[in-house]
Amino acid sequence: MYDPASEGFSASMCAIDRCQVGLLRALATRYSARLYLKGGMAMRALFGSLRLTKDIDFERDPTLSNDSLRKALPKALRAAALTSTLQAPSVSITKDTRTTIRASLAATLKETGEPVQYEVEISGCGLPPAECLVRLNLIPPIAYRMTQFGVSSFNAHAMAASKVAALHSDNRRVPRDIFDLSDLIAQGANPAVLLGRADPQWLKAISGRTIEKTSAIGWDRANEEVLPYLPISVRRALNAAAWEDMCLRVAATVDAWLKEAQ
């Protein structure tokens, strides 16, 4: 993992990332192969994605109960905050259902008192097949003063399948879905086999319509919601024209996956 401080990120973004890595280390060490990383942080761990993440997402094994997580998560969030440059951490459970638990950390930056916040969500909606789960060795930035640790994660194919589902969700227009799919495509991901296990009616309904979804997520929104989480060098290379090209490439590839899945 790269050090955000070396890539021009603000002190608050660096503090959040250090706190997130500390939380990931604590949970991965405690729960091992019963908690699987997914989403943006998983992409950083799996192949070094450059996008920082505003939250951390996990999928739990059925043997791991929400009761256990409900007790452990607030403690882990507070401890991770105090090992970074955050102070006065406050944790609240913002979602608690049969399948999902979500917690939010609010704190202040020690140097400036600037408020910071991020969330962690752990779902119990079902894991992908065993061949789509991997065990990684994660090496934190040297400045974080953390030893390397193992983490269980979705692989690139499973993450691509979940991103396709997210992109085609009703009333969802999230530019990071497009950026992440572009990254996953570059890594050679192909979730056609996993998508082929989905409801055939859903596959039929969304096939050939990805361009409608990507076109609805314009550059202004991407500029606001994605660029702040990218290194300066990547921000400079991403403009309206580059975003439009990315949307077209992602739409064409996703539709090819969907066609192959049917």
C-alpha cells in the first residue's frame, strides 16, 4: 500500500487512511477467514488501487454473528482512531439488521481540530464461491508503524460482479462504481461466470443498458466524488474527456460480460 502523504493528500485524508488500515488490521487479526474485505479497500489490498476509500466494507462468514460484531466493532474503531492522529473518537451504530451492521466513527484531527468521519459496514448477505475468495498479505505504509498482516478478501472477479450489480441498482448513480470497474477491467477481471448465477430475468433486463447507467453519471459528479480520493498525478490526468472515454469503455466491457453470462 502506498503512503497517501507522499501523494499530496490532506492531513485529514491521511489520518483517516491510517485509521482505516489500523481497523482492518484489528478485525482481520481477530476474525481471520470469517471476515472478507470487499470494495475499495479490497482493491487497494488486492492490486494496489490508487483510490482511497471513504468507508470499509466486509462480508462475513455465516459462523460470525452480528452479536459478536456489535460488541467488537466500536472498541476496534476507537482503538484504531487513537493509534492514528485522531482524537476524541465517537462511535455510533447507524444500521443494525439481521444481515447488516454499520458503524460510523467521528473524531477530530489532533493537529487542527478538523472533524473527520468514516463508516464501516459488515454484511451477511452471502459469500461468493470459495474459488473467488483469497488470502492476502498486506504491508502498511512504513509511516503507519504497523507490521504486515493477513487479510481475507474477495478476488477481482467477485468484486467486479458486485460492482456490476451496484452500477445497475435502481436509483444509484455513484461515479466510483465506474472508476473501480475501469480498474478491475485493467486487472483482467471477468465476472461472467458469477453473473451467470444471477436471476436470468435480471440479466435480461440490464443487458445492453449499461451505457444508460454510465451516461447518467457525469463529469461534474465524478470530479466532486472521485477526484478527492485520488493522488494528484491521477487527478491531473482525469478530465471530462477522459471520464467520457472511461464510461464508454466500462459500458462496452460490462455489456460483453452480461452477454457472456446469459
